[in-house]
Amino acid sequence: MSLVKLVEPVAAEELGRVHFIGIGGAGMSGIARILLKRGVPVSGSDARTSEMVTALRELGATVHIGHAASHVKNVDTVVVSTAIRDSNPELGEALRQGLRVIPRAAALASVMAGRRAVAVAGTHGKTTTTSMLTVALQKCGADPSYCVGGQLVTTGLGADEGSGGVFVAEADESDGSFLMLAPDIAVVTNVEPDHLDNYGDPRAVYDSFARFVERVGETLVVCADDPGSAALVPIARARGLEVVTYGEAEDADLRVGDIVPDGMGVSFRVHGHGEVRLAVPGRHNALNATAVIAVAAALGVPFDAIRDGLAAFGGAKRRFEAKGEAGGVAVFDSYAHHPTELAADLRAARDVVNSFSGSGRVIAVFQPHLYSRTRFFADGFGAALGLADEAVVLDVYGAREDPEPGVSGALVADKVPLPPGRVAYAPRREDVPALVAGRARPGDVVLTMGAGDVTELGPRIVAELAAR
């Protein structure tokens, strides 16, 4: 949405009466919720009603269904998301009136101002790490405010106002707007090329994270195992920041070892501290949890307390979320939409299978997200899906993009290095539940993956399995 440029945020109390265009979105509704709890007048509009819209109305927001210029009457600040087009009548009216128009990230920065701010960034793992940190701090009694790009299983919310002095936020790099945040403490889980439709080339992605580091006030926590995030260390030290590295690397400040799958969870040791047990699976989650431990130390929370808090973390919506079980087959759902994320979740699925039956298989159901991302990463998606025993590939979920000639789910399916008969291209989404149920057998794990509407298939697959 080109009419709104990156701007420096103002304090929340200076926003006045705030109107959100697209208030029902996960990120927008969370900020609106926090402002309402602080007594700020909030209005908004959305294309359709939803549970989030209903919840905001119950908190006192005025929410219109549909968009019209009249909705921005008696408004001081208008917040927009990247999904809002330049032709939106409310945006046009706000600009005509000369109102303050800011992107979602600037509104997030405004509500973070005045708190001890922690921002979690990275190409992968930021939602889970932000959620882990939030839940762990809640269990420690810190009661932070938070704004996460997903919903916590424990609260059912993606954002809320806490009574403590800490604000934990996910820093989204997709459109570069995370450069509006100025956290005291920041985590960078990893840096890899993604969102190339926005950045253009990998170098620009790395440069944006370097600029993000320049906005950190005190402490930077980075994964020593990832070359992209490790490259930020000298930049941070040159600025005089405290730097804490974590990972399996020998020179990591918080070194992780003895990572062992444990049922639906994982256990590991942080050298010099002790053992940690998580209720969510995967090596990547052991690393995410160690980042949380590093942040907790910077906030003055002892290791034993944060370890107990981490044990209480039950996951986030759409992050290896259990959808049900039928016929001895367990079905999970994941937001994974980048090759690295697919690979991490499929390895975690393998750990789960091995912990329980040892003889089951992993069946991947993947819906590519965005035509541009599919074109950029088709080879990587195919290689990652090769970690499964069987793969079903849906057609591309275009989201904000128009179709591209020659770019479809078949492009990915053709790249999967599995034997004939173990890879299926399913362009009709309604065919998938029966297709998967026909392939699955007791002891298997089915994992639906993607950032689109593939998430709706998990319960349908469970129902189809139960009917057989």
C-alpha cells in the first residue's frame, strides 16, 4: 500500500481517537484490544464480521462491516495494514482530511512505548518464540503485555494488556515495517531470504535486519547456529550492545546440547544451567526456548523460574497444532510456508512418530502460499517435502497476488524426491481429505502446512478417517 510510508511512531496517548481499517485481522485486532483496555476510543471496519470483531465490540469498539468514507468521521488517527489497497474509500478520505495515517507496525510501536520492550524477529520461529516468552513470563508472575502473530493456546488471544512493565512483541519483517520498532531487547532467530516480492533480492533482506539491529537499545540475542543472524553480532557489538548468542555451536554463550525427543515434546540441556523440558516437539523449539532463557536473564528472571514457565507452554495456534486423531492417525496443522519451516516441522513430526510407534509414517499436506514465493522456492519446497514418507501438494494460495503462468502446486510436486505413487498433486482442495485418509494407516502422523486455507483441512481429514 504505497500511499503510507514508514513513519516514526508517536506515543499511544497522542493517537487520539483511533480507527483501524481491517480491524478484524489478527495483528490489527490485537493492537485495538490493547488500546481499548487503556481507555483509548477505537473504531474500525472490516469486510465481514468475526469472533474478533464481536470481542472488540464487547470491549467498547465501534466496528462497521464494509468500508465507507463516512466511517472516518470524528477520527484522529487511522491505522492500516498492508492488505488495504490504495483505493479503499476510508483511506482516501483520511488522506483527504489530512489525518494521521500510520501502518500497523507504527501503532504497535506506539503501544510499546513506555514499557520495557522486547521484540522477537527472524525469518522463522518468531511467533513461537514470542509466544513461549509471553507464556513463560506469565507463569513467572511478570504479566507482560504482548502482541503475537498467532494465538496462544493458553489464552486464545494474540494480544493483551498486562499489568507488568514488560511488552513482548513479534517483529514482522515481511514488509520492512519492523524498522519502526525500537526495542530495548531484541531476538533474531535466523535470517534467510523470504518475501522477495517485497525486498527484490536476498541482500536487501539481510540489510533490513542489520538496520533493525541499529534500532535496539540494550541487548541483542541471536542464534549462533544460523549464519544470517550470527552475522549481526559484530554490528551489534560495534554499537555497544550487550550480545548473547545461543545454539548448538561450541562458542555460543548459551550452548544447547543433549536434545532428545520426548513424546509430544523435547528435552535438552543448556550447558552451565540445567535440563529443560518442553511440551512441544522439535530441535527448533529447543533453540527457540533457549532464546527465551537469554531474554529472561536480561530481564532479571532466574533460570529455574523461566524453565518452569517454559514447561507450561502448550504451543500457539497453527504451530504444530493438534487437530485430532482417528483410526490411530494423528493430525496436526502448521503455518509453515518457507522451505526451512517445512523441514523443521517435518523433522519434528518424525520425532513424534518415533517416540510413539516407531513404525508410523509422516504424511505431508502442503499448500504453497503466494505465486512469487512458489516460483522462488519450488526446489526448496520439493526438497523439504522429501523428508516425509508421502506428500500431497495443493494448488497455490494466491492471497494478495494474481496467478502467474506456469506457477502452480504441480511445480512443487514435480520437485519432491519421493518414489512414484508417494507424491500427489491435488488441485481440488475438496478432494484432499479422502485422498489423505485413503493413504494413512494406524501410527501415521498427518501434517497440514501452509499460510492459506489449508488449515481448514485438518478437522475434515480427522472426520474422514473416523468415517472409514
